[in-house]
Amino acid sequence: MPFSVNPRSFVLGLLTLLSASTAAAQSPAVPSMSQNQPPISIGQVTVNAGATFAGSNEPIRSGLVWRIYEDRGDASQPVIVARSTSPAPSFTLSPGNYIIHVAYGFASASKRISVQRGNLNERLAINAGALQLKGAVSGSPIPANRLTFSVYVPEAQNSEGRLVIAEAKANDMIRLPEGTYHIVSTYGDANAIMRSDLKVESGRVTEATLNHRAATVTMKLVASAGGEAFAGTAFSVLTPGGDVIREAIGAFPSVTLAEGEYVLIARHEGKVHTREFKIESGLDRDIEVLAKP
């Protein structure tokens, strides 16, 4: 029997087959449970930071050091993940928990933050001010390189209870937490010392000049008044009670001393020579010791 095909039925069947094949090609393959899932992309978060003076809310525009620590919530050592010295930094962080810390000299503030999404604005208030110190003698400024300052926090009956900073220089900006401090100013490297208690207020710079009563003298051992100084002379400056204040070796070493009375001993070639002298504030001069035959 001859085989016959209905043209209409053939065309309809062919279209149905093509449609099914196209749908199968467009359908995504079902992944195997043993395949690794693609990593999930986690968005970054921007944290904009700034600091203000406590009380006034005035922005702090310099002298800041920022650190961001990962907050692990346990007793382990915090890990720094970011830092900046900008007055208004922006940190890009992954979602998580952090500790934001800002230091202003010896003052600081910190805060725990939770970073999840979007942008965060964090403002930390620091209860701090600053000291700027100078020195003078008899109304004349003391050169900055001749001065050092030590700053203490008084404790109980001890004005020098806790040292905050030693050997700060004149005109330095010493940033400190608000409070009262004991200042020790040293002029030269002997006993010309002045002390003062100063208050630091939040958001303010306290400028102070400590007035010394001292003078600088140049020591000489000479054969006659106004004569040439002997080289290699060993000098000792003592109080009338015998306490040694300063020792030096040379032809004409200098020393800055507090106002008062002193004894100068000069040793040269096995001989000892002495002289008493007095320091008057602001009167710099030569102190000659006559070498006796």
C-alpha cells in the first residue's frame, strides 16, 4: 500500500517539535548539588568621620589621628583595619562591627559602631584643649632652644603625681584632656627651674609664659683680671652648703643658674682655686677665678 502524508498535519507537527526544542535550549540547566555555589558579592560601606570639642561642638580641624579596629567581641588584641590623620576622613569598610578611635594629642575618644549598609556619619566629641608655653627672664624672652617643659597631673598631695610629657619645647602645641596640670620649666641644664599650675579648658589653647629668675655666667680661670682663660680647666659650681650644681671642663664653659649665692671651684694642673659669687636675675656675665701661684 503506498505511503501518504497529510501536508497540513506534517507542518503542524514540525512546528510543535521546533517549539519544544527552542524552549529546552532556553531553559537553564539545573546545577548538581555537588557543585560549588558562586560567591556572594558583599557591598562596601563608607564611614565619614569627624571630631568636635566637647561642650562647644566646634569641629577639630588639626592634630587628629584616627584608627579603626575590628571589634571581635572577645578579649583578643584588636586589629587595626584603617587609619588616617585627616581631620574628616572617609573609611571604606566591609559590613561588620568596629571600634572607631580618635586621638588628639594625649586626649582621645572612641565608639563602637555596626556597619551594615549605606553610608554612615560618625562624630566623636573630645573633652580636650591645649597648652602653648614660653619662658622669659627679667621681661626678655628666653630662646626656645634653651627651654624644656615637663607636664604633670597632680595626684593627692603630690603636684608631680604623674608625668604626662617630658622635655616639651617652647611654643609646642601640647594637646591635653581638660583639667589642671603642673608645669615644670627648665632654663638651661642646671637649676634654673620654675613651676606653675595651669588649667586646660575644652576647645581652648592656654598660652602661658613662665618667668625665670636666673642668669647665664661664663666661667674662667685666669692669671689676672681680664686675662686669657686657661684651657682644660675643670669647674664645679656648688651651693654654699656644698651641693654640686654643675660640672664642666674647658677654657670658658657657660652655665645658667637660678638666682642666689654659689661657690666656684676651678682645678688646673693639680691645683685648686675657689671663688664665691652671686647670681642676679637677668645679669649675664663672666665669673673669673684668679689662679694663685
